[in-house]
Amino acid sequence: YFDQAQCSISFNKSVLDLPIRQTLETLNELLLHPLHGIIAQNYDQTSWSARVMNLINQNPSASIGLPDIAAQLGTNPHTLRRRLADEGQNFIDLKREVKRDLAIHYLSGSQISVEEVAEKIGFSEASAFIRAFKQWTGVTPYTYRKDR
């Protein structure tokens, strides 16, 4: 969450028992791009949240909705909504996360225009994308790209 009084990260205690698998090369990558590893980790791909996010990621247009995703997963919207709630998630937030992550990816890894990024992730107008990006990150896409 942005603009909070405190910054923290939580993880399951069992992670502490996992072996450390770090080489000089992976350490350098971690130090060069510290947030990438946190954001882009391979989480449980069988969870309902991950499955929904994968489908949204395949087609991040604004028109895709919960009924569309539920149909692709072979369930009804009410059941999918309940399963997401059981995981502490909801469809709107998952869709927002996918769009935010894609926007950051496009702004970080390419020189395509902000207008093209907006179109790629399903915004009909660049101004709506700019407002959303600023709400997600606290800065405009232009500032984000300049500061990278």
C-alpha cells in the first residue's frame, strides 16, 4: 500500500527453513533490481487468485469482467467471487494489480509511449491511465520513467 505511515513485508515463518540458493550472479541481480524479485516471484499458480490474474494478464482490456473469467475457469461468477474472498482477494483488486504490474513493466523495459502503454493495458484514454498510475504509485508515468 502506498502513502502509509509504515512500510513492512510479511511472509510465512516456514520460509526461514528454506535453503539459501544465492550465487554471485543472482546476488548482483537482486542488488540491481531489488523489487523485481519481490513483485515477480512465482507464487502458487494453482490458487484461484493466480489463475484469475493469469487470465487477466492474457487480455488486460478494460472490458473483461468477472463473468468472462468465471466462464473461462468453468465456474459461475458467484462461486469465483466466493473462492477469491476465501483467499482474501477480490476481482477488481486483482485486475488493478495486473494492470499496475503491466504498466510498470512497459514503462521500465521499453520506450513505447505512455499513450501506447495505456492502450495495451485497456485504458481508452491516456489521461485516465495517468491518473490511475499516479494513484497506484504516487507518481505519474512520465516521472516514473524519468526516475528509472
